[in-house]
Amino acid sequence: MKFKPTARAAGMEYAIRDLVLPAREIERSGTRVIRLNIGDPVAFDFDTPEHIKRAMFDAVLEGNNSYGDSEGYLELRQAIAEREKAKNSNSVGTESIVVTTGITEGIQLLLGAMVDNGDELLVPGPTYPPYSSVTRYYGGKPVPYRTIEEKGWRPDLDDIRSRISERTKAILIVSPNNPTGAVYRENDLREICNIAGEHGLPVISDEIYDMLTYGTEHVSPSRVSKDVPMVILNGFSKSYLVTGWRIGYVVFRDSGGYLSDLQDAFLKEARARLCASNPAQRAMVAALRGPQTHLTRMVKALKERRDYTVRRLNEMDGISVTAPEGAFYVFPRIDAPGWKSDRDFVLHVLKHGHVLFVNGSGFDSQYGAMHFRSVFLAPVDVMAEAMDGLEKALRTAR
Ligand SMILES: Cc1ncc(COP(=O)(O)O)c(C=O)c1O
């Protein structure tokens, strides 16, 4: 006899970490695997800026080790409000901001308050998996809208329109996108906001990669539309190199009171989970208000790594990729015939090339199929080794 877990938990999938088990098997036999599956810059050669580390250290030494407020540390929410105003011309008060344990918790709380059985969330196809899996967890249905690979993975506006139903609760935008690296243009954002406005739907905007772009500046939908109700999720993990500290935030941007009950429900959930890390929140004040010079260095290094990776991939027979304009992922297409699935391809590359990628179908079974995702966070010499491994695996008989 075995205890039977719930179907909703058994259905939770996260392809980005699911393939670590077969990688560990190979590592156990003494072979080094280059892991390019997880989007964590701190796991590579990007280090948390010194002044941010010091602020965390000081916050602990000064005794900020108790529980904090459920909605977040007030001074941090003030700094976030200033940041939103400066970056996106988005004027929000601290009462509209909630600090969470990473965006990840923000997604859980938001969809917990938004999605009931049978409700639908329009998500980009492909997309960052938790938006789909958490929607399913709450009995809802993620409905992917097409993004057009030949046009740099920009959103297909007609497809968005055609997928709206009576059960649609919101339209999700993730720009810069994970896994495609697409940075949505202002006219596309304006059109998505118009569609949302016509149907009385809020827009959810995940902006975690907003500072990591390579030439095309990020535009927030909150800058483009001032009247469509919006829930903005952002976080410190990537831009401030604190992935393990788990601090993010959610902004309810709403002029007409349309989101007030949703925000109340969100806050009820937030109180039930107590608070985000107290000392880490204080350190994030220093992150927002202190020097930002690490970002310039980071973007420069990432651009070089992106250019190298894209060139190598496009030189390979059977692989093609559009250059990402933001974030730190490439999402190449597997053109070579004969593969059973993208997962089969990724497992083959792991076994014969000793590089760990993520299968594209983990980001959407339709729009991600026959693709794979790689980070380009590693230094060029490591990316070179990984690309050599991929080439070797492509030459190895299946
Ligand atoms: C689009 C997107 N949103 C959110 C997250 C998670 O962010 P956090 O570390 O703030 O939970 C990620 C992590 O990869 C991401 O790619």
C-alpha cells in the first residue's frame, strides 16, 4: 500500500529541473556535464555586488531577524515605487505593492486569487512553465497564444484575439521572454492592451529581465497603457544577482478600482504565508538605491556570450536560431530530421555531448516542440566547449 498524492501535485511539471536526474547519473560515472539548463547567473561567474552582500550582512547584524510585514518592508516598497516611476513612468503608491518570496511566490499567490476551476489564462507560447502549471494546479487552463519565430518570436495579435473566451481571466506578457529572449515592441504592447481593454481583461506583465537587453530597450506595458488594469511582477534575482535570496514584488496598477477585490484576496493569502525574508528585503533597498554599475558589465559580458553562442548554433547543420534581444536564453529549432521528440534530442546531447539543455516542449507542447533552450550565461570558453559537445552529439548516430 502506498499513500496516493493528489492529482494536482502529481501533474506539476518543471522541465528545467526535471532533466537533472539523468545528468546526475552521468556525473556519477565521473563525466563532467556542462549544465546550461537553469537561468541562474550566480551559478556561473556573475557575483552578487559587494555593497548588496554587505547590506544583507548588516541587516542581519543589526537585528532585523524577526518576521516582517506581510505586504513587505515599507522602505523597500517606497524604493520600488520610485523605481517603477523612473523606469516605466508608472506612478503607483506603496499600498499597491506587495513584496514576495521571488516572483515565483507572486505567481502562486496571484493565480491562487485569480483562477477557479475552468478559468483560462492566456499565456505566450512558449512561456515560462509556472504560469501554466500553477494555473492547472488551481483547476484552470493555460491557453497559449502563438508567438512568431520567423519574426523574432513577436506575439501573434490575431491569435490572441481568437483565443479569448468567456472564461479568460487575463492576458500574460513576458518580455523579455523566457525561453525565446523576445523583447516586445511598443506597438504590439499597445495592441495587446487594446485587446485587453476591449474585453475588460487585466494584463499580467512579468518584467524580471527588463534590465537585461542587447540593443532593444525594454518597454513596460504600464508605460504604454495608463488605463488597462495591470498586475506587474518583477524581482531582484537576475538583475541584482541574488537568485538564492528570493525577493520579488507584485504591483497592482489600477485606476478604477477594478482590481481591488483581487488585491484584497492576494493580501489575505500573503498574510497566511507570513512574509518574505526580512533581512533580504532590507538589502534590496541598497540594491535599488545603490550603484548600478554591475548591470553595465553584466550586459556587456552577456552580449558577447550571446553573439558567440548564436553564431556557433547557426553554423551547425540541422540547428537554427533567431538572436534573442533580451534575457539570457537561446531557443534554437531542431531542423535535422529523424528525432522522435525534442526531449529525445536533449537526452541524446546529454549522453553523447555531455551538455544539459532543456527540451522546448517543456515551455509549450505545441509552440516549443522540436526546440531546446540553452542559457548563454557561461564564459565564452565554456560556451565553446558546450557547442563542441553539441556538435559532437549531432555527429553521433542516434
Ligand atoms: C520569466 C520569469 N519569471 C520569474 C522567474 C522566477 O523569478 P524569481 O527568482 O523572482 O522567483 C523566472 C526565473 O527563471 C523567469 O524566467
